Amino acid sequence: MYKFKIEQMGCMSCVQYIEVELKELNKAINLKPNLKAKTLEVGTTISKKEVKRVIEDACVR
């Protein structure tokens, strides 16, 4: 499980967008968002580098 600090994450729509994008790469994914702490834990077999790229793309849209 990877944990990311995402300052731009202000609502669940960002989390949902990240989830959709990650599920295109791997259906077996588990997300644990904490909007107050602005953190997202991601359980997946996708590399951390690829997860980070998806998050960065989602947060700049």
C-alpha cells in the first residue's frame, strides 16, 4: 500500500477521478482517502511511480 499527501485533494470527485484512472490500469485497487489530512492510501500492484503519475494528472485537470 502506498500513501500520498495530496494538497490539491479537496473533495471526493478528485478521489473518484483517480480511482477511475487507476482501474483502467488494474481493476484490483483499494483506495483509502482522508480529505481532512489530504492523504490517499492506494493498495494496488501498479508501481508507485505509475500511481503517482495518475494522481498528478488527476489533480491538475
